[in-house]
Amino acid sequence: MKKIHTRRKRKYRLSAHINPYYFFHPNLKNRKRPKTFKTEEAANFWALNHGLKPGEYYLQKVKKNKKFQIVVYNGQNKNNTNKKNNP
């Protein structure tokens, strides 16, 4: 990538010694990661508040078996797909 002119760096308040490649490519720095929880209770509480019933998801151990991630059966929430397909 071409270097950015000093005036541009001043305009966007960028550091002079750091390559601002990630500043101009927001998709690289704003990647969405799966949500993880420290306890099973916290994961189940979050799922309940977001409309997931206990039979629609399961908890998977991630991050060296220290955290839990909610995984929905069939990769998606059945209620949301029904609403999208049948308005």
C-alpha cells in the first residue's frame, strides 16, 4: 500500500511512525468474534434473555476449556428463520 501523505496523517490524527493500514480498512479491525461466557449460568441467562429456549442450543467449551460459547442447533435460530421466510 502506498504511504499516506503527512497532511492526511495530521488530518486524521494518525501517528507518524505507525502504518495506518488498519485505519483505512475498517473491516479488518472490526471482526465479530463469537461471544463467550465465564460460567454456564451466565451463558444460559444470556440465551434466555435473547429468546433462545434450552432445546435450541448447547454450550461448547472454548478457550482451553475455561469459557463457554453458545452454539445453536443447525447453525441458526429456528424462530428467526421462520420469521424471515414467512413474514
